Amino acid sequence: MKPFVHTLSRPLLGAAAALALGLSALPAPAASADPAPAVLTTPATAVTDTTAVLNGVVGPQKQLSVYTFQYGIDRYDHQTPVTALPAPGKGPRPVAVPVTGLAPATQYHFRLVAGDGGRFGWMSGGDQNFTTPPPPAPLPAAVAPAAVAPAPAAQPAPPALGKTVLVAPVSGTVKVKSPGAAGFVVLGAGGTVPSGAVVDTRAGEVALTTALPGGNTQTARFHGGVFRVRQSATGGGVTDIDLRGPAPQCGSRKGGGRAAAVTTKRRKLWGSDKRGRFRTHGRNSVATVRGTRWVTTDTCAGTRTTVTQGAVSVRDLRRKRTVLVRAGHSYVARPRAR
């Protein structure tokens, strides 16, 4: 077995370091005489040949608002979704996350990491390990037990208005990058991420759920592009979707005595919802949906909003006007002349 990679450094990292997997994983905290550390990794439970429950305890410190578990065989190259912690009280806050897809008869290392994802950075709770047992031998057909319904999976924390967003993969491969993180991680299961996270759906589709005032929620689906999701605590639940990824690269060529736009790249994002409060931001326009299916495309010619179902209210940022686009129609918000 390869030796487990475990670099040592300070326990609290700045926002620029953030969460990163693999060889750049967060270090374990230095030894302390404090009998109640702020973040503590505790032994795994319910270990089977392919699954386990990772456990830990987070203290009541206010700057600790989100957490994740990092785990792996010879390095921390896997990570559970960043999840919001319960509101701090006077005592510790135990947390537990089930993981699946483990290799039988294999030793794993894991640790709990908590922080606020920004100003105060992250704190590691130290390393724990467990070994998965070999796979069970198949029973003879004559004594095979009757089918048993699987245990219900642990439910992720609900989204918090203006703070966290619940993301869940629908199909394909979806990647997520939390604010301040060094890179993207594959979204293996549903979980909450901080407002401001970037989601890559170029190879999959994601269901995005955000909070509304009064305790209700709203859900929309997105695919085919990269976007940042953000929500203000005072915006009435409106969720903003900003197109991200490489911006269109534009040049010019002469033909017929006049310059013609040349598009070398474009970026786009498909979305669908059922009367939620979502806005898609392109380079030249903002589309406010009304329970619909639409696609926003940034090109050198402008930002095109195409509606295939329902209606979308498009705000043209250059012309300072709003246009209602219905199913079967498009609107292009032109960029400023150069």
C-alpha cells in the first residue's frame, strides 16, 4: 500500500487556500492542550465492504458555519458536499455523512473540515482511519434471504436564504467549486454549497434548490454550461445565475467593403423552472423567468435569449428596455459598438 500523504501546517487556512483535494489537502491541526477542540474527527461507524458513515464534532464557534469530510486511500482525493451547520448554540454540534462506492478490504483515511468558506478560512479536525471488510460470500440460492428494502439515505440540510444553495445531480457529471476553493470537485450526491459557488454542467444536468421567505423553497434545472449561483438575504428569494466559463473571443474581417463580426467561441446555459424567482445574467442582458424553459447564449453578436416554453422578461442592458419573449421566439441584446 502507498504511504498516506498527510502534510503538516497551520490548522487555520486563509480564504485563498480554501478547500482543495489530493496532495494540496488541508492539514491536521497542531497539538493543543484544549480538551474540547473546535473541530474534531471521530471514528467512522456502520462500516461495510462499500459504505461507511463519517463522523465528527464541530464546536459552537460562530465562524464555523459549513463543513465537509475529506477522505481517500493514500491521500484526501475525495470530498463530501460542503454543507451548512446548524446555528451555533452553547454546546458542540455533531455531524455525520454517509459515503458509498468504497473498495472492499481497504484502509481509508478521513477528516472533518469546518469553517465559513471565506474570511476565517477552514479548520481540520485531525485524521481517522477505518478498514472496509471483504465482500460477503454469496449465499446458496436455497438459503438466500428475501429482498430487504434499502435503508433511507441521509437527507442533506435544507438551503438557507441568502447563505446556502442545495445542488443535486440529475444526470451526467456535474462539478462544483465553492467560493475560494482551488478547483472543482465532482458532485456525487445532493448537498448544500455556499452562495457564490460555481457549477459546471457542460457534461450533466443539476437541480438547484434555493430558499424563499417564509420557509418555502424553489427549484430549477440547468445544463449545458458553467454558471455562478448567488442569492441575497434581502432579495425576496430571487436567485441570480451568472454565465461563467470562457467569454466569446471576437475579431473582425473585411468582406464586401465592410467589417464583419467573427465568432470563435460562445457560451450558453439551458434552464427550466416552474414559476420560480430566477434571473439569468449574460454579458448584455438579464432574463427573468416566469415558469418556463429557456436558453441564454453569449456570442460576439450579443446575448441571445431563446424561449421554448412559457415566457421570459429580458432586460436589455445597453438599450435600457425590457422585452417579453414568449415561447418560439428569441431576443438578442446587442453589445455596445466598438
